[in-house]
Amino acid sequence: MFEAVLFDCDGVLVDSEPITNGVLREVLNESGWAITQAECMEVFIGKAVRDERARIEAETGKPFTEAWLQGFYQRRNVRLLAELKAVQGAVDAVAAIHHQTEGRIACASGADRAKVVMQLDLVGMRPYFGERIFSGHDQPRSKPAPDVYLAAAAHLGADPARCLVIEDTATGAQAGIAAGATVWGYCPDGHGRAFAGLPVARVFGHMDELRGLFTAPLAG
């Protein structure tokens, strides 16, 4: 069994990616970058917006400012507050794993911590994580660097090599692998192409499967 389970947030616990990327595409279009929704998802999924500063400046021809970023955050949060839902089955999976591990779970996201906390509050998952919520923004490096997963494991007093990471993107999976953890990939489409070429131990298509996979007698 694993010593701890570390969850990504966006796309794993909450179905936020279409909302967040929809707003991002709107503000990028308004700034002069005629990016499509599909392109926006490809460029930004699994990454912090600020980490794409150079690309944004090149495509818009305008400086990337903190005011621009905060404006995006404000518009994003309004939409999330109105529309956000949990990933189907995620609340039950988190509740079960929280019980099975006696609370040895954490959320380790590449997003800003305020957003992660807000989202977990909105879908009723915050009590399971408490203060065990970590943001790549608060680390020296964000995903695909392992820093946020290493911080979460250290907080729990767990050996990263005995941790299970649940991710939905290649960027996040790379972070978990770099931390030395076992990574399981969540892919609701079931094909697992996001993890092609990566040593992801398992790919599953529904959060109901996670409960069964986690309780099965697997070697960590």
C-alpha cells in the first residue's frame, strides 16, 4: 500500500479546465492573440499562465503585467463560482481514500492556492484536505518540476517513492514521476494518449475505478 495519495486538482477533482480555458481564450483574444479554444487547451492545460509569459507577450505584442493576470483571475473566478462542478465520482473517491488512509491525502496543484481552495470549497471537498493544499506558485518551480509534490509528501512525512500521484496531464505526470512517486493517470476518454511515452503505472477512465484500484492488492 501507499503511504499517501497526492491529488492534482484541475481536471482530476474539479471539472474546471473548460471554464478556466474558456475565459483565458477570451482575454487572450481581447489582447490580440487570435487563439482557438483547442489551441488554448493545448498550450495551457497543466501549466501556470505566468509560466507562458514569453509566449503571451510574443503573440499579443503587449507586456505581460500583474494587472492583466489579476484581471484574468477575477473573470475566471466569477465563472468558476457560477459553473464549477466536481469531476463525476471524485467526491466519493476522495472521501473513501481519506478514510482508508486515515487522512494521509493532499492536493498538489499547479494553480494558485486561492483558486484551489475556492474550488475545493465549492464542491464540498475541502474538509477532506484541510490545510493539506499545495500550490506550484508557492514553490521555487511549478510543474513539470516535482517541487509541489515533494512539498506535499514532506508535509505528510511520507517517502515520495511510497506516494501515489493522481494526474490528468502529461505536465503533471512528469512532476509526479520526477518526484519519484507512482503516477496513475485519469483519462475520462479512456485512451490515455496524454501519457504516451511516460512511465505512468495505470490509466483509468472514471473516479469510481480509483476506489477499486486503490483498494486492490497492488505493489506500490
